[in-house]
Amino acid sequence: MKNFRVLRYSTLSLCLLLSGVGHQVYAQTDVRPIINASLSGYVYDSQLKQPLEGVTIQLEAVTHAVTSDQKGFFQIVTGQKLPFSITLSRIGYKKKTVLVSESPTKIELDPVTQDLDEVVVVGYGTQKKISLTNSVASIDGDKLTKRPVSNTQQALQGLLPGVTVQDLGGKPGQSAANIRIRGLTTFNTNSSSTSGYDLSKNNALVIVDGIEQPWSKLNPNDIASISVLKDAASTAIYGSRATNGVIIVTTKSAKSGHVVIDYNGYYALQKSINKPKQMDAVSYLQLQQDAYRNAGLAVPARFSDESITAYQTATDREKYPLPNTWFDTLLKTAPQQDHALSFAGGNEILRSRLAVRYNKQDGIIEHYGAELADIRLNNDYKATSWLNFTGSINYRYSKAAEPGRDPINNFLHGSMWVVPKYDDGTYGFKYARK
């Protein structure tokens, strides 16, 4: 019974203690700010001069935010003193931070119209995106120069929505690529193709300064803009060849004013990322020996135990190459360089731009390489207020070197029987086994 009284008194004391703490906390929260300032105002569109609804107004150093109503009106009650620093934001308008020293106030937001006002090149001239209902995508040429690639087609990969660039090889100087806009248009049968279809017929039509021409070796520094069209309107202008889409390339021209000199270049090193691991000659001979025996056939002399022993005990490794070192010997680190220099300037009557480019790419395999020299001159002459002349001259020289046979195929099929290079300087297959 004594224990029960102690427990009851202890429980009563704890309840009284908690009750007192609760009253104390409540008294602390009932504190009002000494200053009670109010900021009100209106938000308008800077161009249409109409009130903006749904604008978020955020007071600096305060997490609470308010929004404007249908009349663009907003009101903030705070314990801070004027002036206030507020930030206004709304989808479709530029974010703005202002310092307000009086209330009420009027604030204007600028609409984000850069994309809609962007001028793109179409088949029948130039238009703003806001006035187009066609399938159009465009990109500024300066984005291409930020990629250290040897041709323009590679630089275009991943930059335009709906445009797929498939590189058909990695040889220096090779410019073959499939460019497709929003998938395939048709399947063309081709008996020479391994897939049975000639997918190259789905490539887009490329127009450079109004003229159809290959553009893989076009200087990326000369490109002002690229527009992509794929709709009925482009087909009506360019004919059936535009069924797969049209890529319109516009090169740069000079502006009036001082002469502008621009240089863009790079130097890079290339090397093979993956080297195939091949079976050595002894393992290959043993595998072939097992295959013949499992098939119940007589083992040829070149796969016999004597031939395997000869490879294992031979001292002349030019006749009996062991182990295989082809990929380690013939794959090398190859330099690649590109240099582009341009001069642009003129006045209101005559403007000219001269661009020179030099590109050199060595292959990671010996005797592979390519060089490219390009010169372009663009002139704009204003004869009268209503008559303009525009001319362009482009000279391009290129050469590429490569072995007569496919070296990779030789690496994979014949390299286990010969060494890559003999002591006398000649290359493999001098003692190739039959």
C-alpha cells in the first residue's frame, strides 16, 4: 500500500510539471513584431502593358511567397522596413529582382521571346519561328566548332532533335555517313547489301547556300546556321528528293565595321581503346586437333602433335610466331590537328569574308592518313538601295592514304601464323602457312 501512494504522488507531480511547461511555451509564441510594414503593387507585361496573373513574388531572406491575381495585384506583409528586395518570376517571362523603396509600386516583366523570334532559313527565304507551322529545327553554327571532330557530319551528332547521324567508318578522310530525319521514309531493296535493304536512300537532301553539294568536308567555322525541314512544304519546293527531309546550311558573311580576325584550332592524339585478344598459334592448333578428332576425321599434318611441338620448341620465331603481337605492334597513337583562320570586314557597300582551313589526321594504323585544305571567299555587294549581289568562291583540296588490303581482316585471320614485321623491314606473311 505504501508503494501505491508513492507512485500516485509521483504521477501527480509529473503532470503538474508538464502543465507548467506547456503554459510557458504558449506565452513565448505570443510575441508580435515591433514593425508591421506592408508592400503592395501591380505586375505588368512590358510589351503588352497588360496585368500579369500568377507571378510569384519572393521577398529576400523570407521563405514565404505570394502570387499576383487577375489584375496583377499583390501584397506582402512583413516585419522588415522599406526598401524591400523582391524577386519576381513567371513561366514565359524573364526572372527579375528589384529594389522597392515605396508602396504601392508597379513592376514590368519582359517575356522570353528569344526562341520564337529566332530567324530560321527555309526553302523560300527566312522566317521567324513564331510564324512557322512546319517541322523546323535549327542550330547556331558556333556550337559545331566546340567539338574537335574531323568533319561536319560528326559534329552534328546529337545536336538537333529528330536528326540521326550514323557514321559508316573511322578511316581518316572518310566522310560517309547516313543522315536521317525522324526515321526511315522507305525501304529500298539492294541485293548487294547484307541486310537486303539500301538505307542510304533515306539520307536527307543537303543544301549549302542554295546549292546542293556534299557538306561533310565543309569547314565548321564557316557555318552560320543549320536548319532542318521535313514537311509537305519542303517537298513542294525541292521535289521528291526532299521526301527524306532537307538540311539547309548557311555560311557566314562579313558585317560592316572593323576587320575581324578569328582563329580556331586544336591538336589532339588518338589511340585504340580496345585491342582484341586473339588465340595464340599453339592453342589454335590444339583446338583444331580436337575438332577433327571429335568429328571422327583424320587430323591433318599441320594440326598434328609434331606440328604443335615444333611451335613450342622452335627458336626461329619469324617462322613460328609465338606469342602473337600484331595489335600491340601495328596500332599506334596518331595525332590529329585542325587550324582555321578567317578575315571579315567591310562597309555598307562591300563586305567580304575570307576563311582558310587546314586539317590533318593520321590513322592509328601505319600508312593511314588524310589531309584537307579549304579556302572560302564570301562577298556581298550593295549596288543600289534595291539591288544586291552575293557571291561565294570555295576551293577544296583533299587526299587520303590507306593500304590496298583491309589490315584489320589480316590481323584477325592471318596474324597467328606470322609476325607483324620482320627484321629485314618487310611486313608479315613472308612465311605464311597454307
